[in-house]
Amino acid sequence: MGDQTGDGGIERGEGRGVAPLPLERYREVLGDKAPKSDAELRKLREEVYRLARAVVQTVIEERKQ
């Protein structure tokens, strides 16, 4: 079926069952620095989750050593 939301699966919380934070929460945290459009905010959220997954994967690999 593929990703039809254009968000890389982030909206559906794919990957280990982690639900994404709502866009409103990102706006609260970022305050005046938050992007104005939902599309830009979704891109930012996707990047945050991508970075978080990379960190978790690195920690897992380091613990195996």
C-alpha cells in the first residue's frame, strides 16, 4: 500500500509502535520559532524522529559490544 500521507509513516507512528507527538505540542515547545505551516512542521517532526531513531540504533549497537 505504501505511504499515502507523505510523512514517511510518521503520522501513523510506524516503527516499534511509537505514536508521534501532535503538531500542537511541537508548536508549544518551539514557540515563536515554530514553522507557520503544518507541512513544514511535519517535515521538522519527521526529521526529529529520524534523528531519534538513529540515536537509539547507535545506543543499541554500542550496548552489544
